[in-house]
Amino acid sequence: AMHADMEAQRVCEQLYQAIILVFSVAGFIVGYCMESFRITVYAVFAGVCIASAICVPDWGIFKGKDPPVWLEEGITRRPPGKGIKAATESQEDKKDS
């Protein structure tokens, strides 16, 4: 099964925050004008509910184009040359050149 990759998760998180921010600002403005804190709270709650309905399920639009590469079952060690240490070493090699 395909799952969201890291880039898709980043976009989804930004969308989640943007939806909540828009609803919060709109709710604050309307609540301030109508002098009702209840409207502000309801707007924030509605934003969280809508953002959760859009971003929490694993919808097809968030399925990654670059799925993560998983290790084969039973492998407990990383293959040589993979991981943070190898990436750091390769960056240091590029700096020396």
C-alpha cells in the first residue's frame, strides 16, 4: 500500500496550519465586531474539525510520488554506505575538493 512520503506530509501539515489560521483570524474578526467570544471559539473549533477531516485521513492526493524505501524483512542493520554518517562523510569529501 502506498503511504504519504515526507514531502506530502510537509504539504499536508502546512495546509492543516493554514486552514486553522484562516478560521481563527476570521473568527477573531467576526467575534470582535459582534462582541462575542463564542463566535471566535466556534470558528477555531470549526477550523480544527475541517482541517482534521482534510488532513488526517490518508487521502489519495497525499499519497507520495517518492515512497519511502523500506529495508527487507529480517534486516536489523543498515547496508553499508547508507544513513547519516555516510551522508556526512560524503559532504565532507565534497568540501575538501
